[in-house]
Amino acid sequence: MKNNWVKKVIPHLVAVVIFIVVSLVFCKPVLEGNVLNQHDIVGWKGAAQNALDAKAKTGQAPLWNTGLFSGMPNYQIYMEGKSVLPNLTKIFGLGLPNPANFLFIACICFYILALAMGLNPLAAVLGALAYGFSTYNPVILSAGHETKMYAIGFMPLLMAGLLLIFNKRYWIGLAIATLGAYQELMSNHPQINYYFFIIAVFVTIFYLVKWIRQKEFKHIGIVIVLSGVAALVGLGGYYLSYAATKEYTAFTMRGGKSVEIKGDQVTNTKTSGLDESYAFSYSMYMPEPLVMLMPKAYGGSSADPLSEKAQEKITEKLTALGNPQLNSVAGQLVGQLPAYWGGMSKPSEGTSGPPYAGAIVVLLALIGFVIIKGPLKWGLLIATALGIMMSWGSYFAGFNQILLHHLPLYNKFRAPSMALVIPQLTLTIMAAFTVQQLFFTANGKALLQQDFRKILYILGGTVVVIGLVYVGQSYSSYFDQQIADSPYPDDIKRILLGGLKSERQSMFGGQLLRTILFAALLVGVLFLYLRNTFKPQVATVILAAILFIDLWAVDKKYLTDDNYIPKETAEAQNFVKTATDDQILQDKDPHFRVFDVVNGFNSNHAAYFHRSILGYHPAKLRIYQDIIERYMSTGQPPQELLNALDTRYIIAQNQQAQPLLVPNPNAYGAAWFVKGLKPEADAAHELQAVGNTHLKDTAIVPQAAVASIGPIQPDSTATISLVKYTNDEAEYTSVSNTAQFAVFSEVYYPAGWKATIDGKEAAIIKTNYFMRGVAIPAGKHTVKLVFEPQTVKKGITISYISSILVVILVLGGFGMQWWVDHKMKNKTAA
């Protein structure tokens, strides 16, 4: 009995050791004390520093961030909840260093899924390595998309729980589905969560059809209840982030807009979700998802140059023109030509690398989709096709516009290319399932013998289709327009464009030959298995080795040892405090802001040290984005706007390109009284009025708010002074002889900010399009602005209760499954 238990456990321990070793070896520089230099994490640190500093002072993470965009909620930057659970993500990653932990989590979760599907441990290891090291994972890790990677890593765990429930392993299914739902949602990447939901829906639909045909209505009821419980508990744990984000989204760029800005013209509009052009940015050409099979078919990364051979050919043709000036710069000019030529080559777009799933994986999956039967296959197939069509975005506009405007919540997301996360999971599941069916089922060899010719047709047909694409493509790219619009002479343009198209065709043709090679290797392994030259275990190990070596070689092009730097260097080179920063930090006033011209509009450098009027975040408040688009993005913002934002310092450059601190003594301060109101009928007029109004004396307010403000009278002796200022609370003292209207240099956000005058709640009026205003009666008063969103309070309570339920359901589910299995075993023995 004891030996049988050990024999069952050893393969799984070996699998875990394999995942640990390959993850650490792939990320070897971390063992030498180095860290990944991830630009998105650097940006996050700049955005989060304001909250981290506040927590260091008070012991509690604030809900409002004063460092970015003159203020915004912290919900998408840094927010804490309450839970009885330990750090499950760290436990799943075995405490391995970043980024090895991410790769391990993806591998172990897929391994659990494979075991839940009843796969042999060898087939499970093959699938786990394929999923964990799918090239999209190292690509996003190099950029710092850690929440996305967590969400990708935990998708198989949730799928494992669902399939166990579907296959009547109810208790353990409930436990794993609950744990998977909790971990998947707590990864806090709604777009990846959404993609998983699509997979789950189609798999469930085809299982449901099977159960209805077999009249298993009791089972359907159990599935609905258990899956629903797991989903609700997972959602409960995520409720704090979900509710806060949902509330916040309505006021961001992703919630639509009320004005349309074109140059200096502003008109009223009404949209929901992201603008179509923004939502469809980072779309793929229709043949481009072939990069899941052929990684360099479209050039790889936007940062990759042309091959040396191609550069030499183009340079030779340029120098043959006999232009001495051109000869001296020809090599440099050609060296700037990008290898990538896919759909994301539009201006301001690009890709860090292909979502390569592995040639063996894709080919095995294609075989499985044809020769394997069952509901899982059909659900995975439909989800795969949908994911590919979604990735086309604007290049398949009719279909994707329907999704954008009618599929719930879909208009909150952008980057259609990310939808290939769907086939990343579905194809790998199908590939591992195919290995199981061919090598580790009783009739596997007979099935292979029967369908061997069909397999040859599948692989041959795949090659033919790719060959047709090879012949039929124009090999043009959006980048070509930049060359066509350049001031170069026509003969230079012709050489550059001709050289690019020739190289693109050569790359695609080379990838076609590469695919033929992998197809031949796969056929060879299958043939030798049929001939009894290879045993199932040997054939699986060979395929796993081919697959993993292939992925490793491609992955290392996008997450190299050069991506790592010593920890001390990372700390030193990012957010280095300059002499200019030191000068600003000598000012101990808690409120003023900084306009950083040097680091640009998408840098969080200033936000790391100061309260910045700019920064970077993908979900800015819509009203602030409108101010940026109308008054900041085209050049120097109006001085009135800078003053109203309490911009006391401007970081500019001197003639030697060194930082130059420019004080602005005219900044209006934290709050001020105006002499009069300027009512506007709609949002467009409010926004336009910001550029032609003296904001120190006049407040722009909605026409509908005038009555609630009431009459105000100028008082030259009236004062309003800041007494206390923290992230979530500001206190002012007001003294006046007449009723006044105070403008606060704070961003308007109605979902949580409350104003009180001497403890009595007062209305906050949207002022100057994006700021706050409060009507204050005559006399001496204490005015407070406090950020107390009820959504967060409620979310903390629900999340805490859900964390308790996770413990109960996971431990209870495993315990009950053991009891049921033990009881069944005793019954069988009797």
C-alpha cells in the first residue's frame, strides 16, 4: 500500500522539480542577484510611490493618489484589502524569484489541469512546459506586465476545477474551481479574465448539449450550483477591486466621453466605452496569428532590425546610386528599418514579440481537432476561432465592431492582439489531449493507424494554406507609408521599399520551410511509434524535448540575460533624484504641483518625487484626459491652467539640455475665492471656456448648478487657507463677510469625495470643467474635503467574508472528496 502511494507521488514530484529547474535556469541571472529591468514596473513604481509614502507615514494605504494627473483614485495603482488567506500567489510560486515564479505558476497550474483531465504525467508535463514557456509569457514579463502574467498563469487552474465538476468529481472540483476563481480574479487583469470566461462559456455550452442529450438533468443542476458557488466566492474575494474599478471606469477614458476634441474645436458627443480607434489599436493582420506557428513570419519584435544579409543588399543598392552624401549614411539609414511588418506597425504602435505557441503544439492541436471526439474539443475549437477573429480588430472591422458595441463589457478593453491568449490556452490543452489520446489510451495506436493518412492530410493541408498566403500577400506594411511620405528621392524610396518587401517575403518563406521541418519531425515520431520503434513514453519525451528546445530558443530572443541588471543598478538608474528634484523638495508646502517638461507626457518620474500634473496611466479620468488633449498635448499649456493647477515649479531644459528649474510664483495655491461665476450650457462650452477665462477671478460652472450655488458677493478681505492636507482628506479655514464660492485646486471626482462645512455636508460643484467648487456662507468656517467611497467600505467587508469562504470550500472540498473516495474504496473492497 505504502509503495503504491509512493509510486503515484513520485511522477508528480519529478514534474515539480522539472518545472523548478527549467524556470530557474531560464531566469539564471536572478540567481546571481540580478533583477529584470521592466519598463512597466518602473512606471508603476513611479505611480505608486505617492501611496507608498503615505502608507509609510500613516500605516494605511490611501484611496486617493495625489501624485498623478493632479489626483486620481488609487484603485488601479495600489490598494489593500482584507483577507484571512496567506499570500497564495507566493505559495503557488514556491517563493521562487521573479520572473521564475511566473513561469513556474503557469507550468504547475497547467499540470494540475492536465491531471484533472486524466492525462498521463508525461503528457501533462509536455503541455505544462508548452503553456508555461509560450513565447507571449517571456515577452510580457520583459515588459513588466505582471498582473497579466498572473492571470494567464492561473487560467488552467480554474479550468481544471470546472472540468472536474463537469466530470462528476464534485467536491475536489468545487475546491479547485473556488481556488482557481479566487486566484484568477485576484490577479486583477479583467481583460485576461474576460478571455478565460469566453473559453469557459463555449466549453460549457458543448458539455451542456451532451448532458441534455443524455438527460442528465440532475448533473446539470449540480454543475450550475457548484460552478456558481465557486464563481460567487471568487467574485466576492475580488469584489473590492471589481466594484471600485467598475465605479471608477465610468469616469475614465474607458467609460466613454461627453466631448469630441479635434484641434482647438470641441463639440458635444455621447459615447460609452473606449473610442473605436483606441479600442482597435494593436490589431493584427488577418494572416498574422500564424505567428503562433511561425514566430518570425512577420518579423518578430518591432525593435528587431532587418537581417544583416538584407541590410547589406539594400545598402549596396543605395551606394550604387553614386551619391557621396548618401554613401556615408546608407548603413545607418538601413539599420533603422524594422523587421516587423504586421498590423501593429502603425505610428505609436508596435510589438515586443510574437505570441508563439510552439510549432509542435499547434500541429498537434490541429490533428486533435480533427481526429478526437467529444464536447471539450468543440468548445476549445470555437473559442480558438473566436480568439483569432478578435485579434484581427480593425482588419476585420465588421465582425469586431459588432462585438465592441454589443458584447457586454468588451468595449472597456483595447489591444485586440491580446485575444491570442485564448488560443494560447486552448491549443495547448488540445495538444496535450492529443498526445494522451495517441500514446496513452488503450486504442491510441489503433486510432493513429486508422487516422494516419488523415493526419498527413491535416499537416499537408496546413502547409498548403500557408503556401497560398505566402504567394498571395503583398508584403506591404503601414511602415511603408512613412518611407513614402519621407523627403527622400524616389529612387531611394524604391530601393528601401523593394528591399523591405523582398526581406519580408524571404522571412515568411523561411518560416514556411521551418513549419514543414517540424511537421516532418512530428510525422517521423508518430511513424516510428506505429512501427514500435518508440514506446509511448519515449515518443512523448522526444516530442516534449523538441517542443521545449524550440520554445526556449525563441523565448530567449525576447527575454535575454541582457534584460537583467544588478539590483543596485536598477535602484540607481530608475528615479534618480536630480539636483532639480532636491531643490523642489526643499519646499515643504504639502500642496503644490510640478510640470515636468523634460521627461515628457508619459513619464512618472516627477510623480515619484512630487505631485505631478502629468504622468502615465492607461485609465486616466476622462475629464482630465480632455484637458490634456485640448490644452496640454499640443505644446505649452495656458499659464492660467498651470496657475489653477497650483503648478509652482516647471522642470525645463537649458541650452545644454540640462534640467532647469523654473519657479512659477503666480500659482493660485490650494484654494481661492472667485469674484463671479461663468455658467455654461454644456460640457463642450465648459471645456472651451477654460482657455479664455481668468480662472483666478471667475469660475466656470454648469448652468444647472447656478441655482444651488446661490448669489455670491466679492469680498476683498475674504480668505481661504489650507490647514491640513493628506491623500484622502483636506481641511481649510474660510473667513469672509459675504457668501463666497471657493475653487479647490483638486480634480473633480463625484464617486466618494464629500465636502462638509462645520460638519454639515455641502455640495461639490464641477468647476472649470475638471475641478471642485463649494459655495461657502459668510463667516468663519472649517471646510473639509474627505474621500470616503462607500463602495470601498462595502468591498472590504465582502472580500473578507469571501476569503473565509475560500478556506472553508477548499479545505472542505478536499476533505469531502477524500471521504467519498475512501468510502467508495472500502465499498469496492467489501
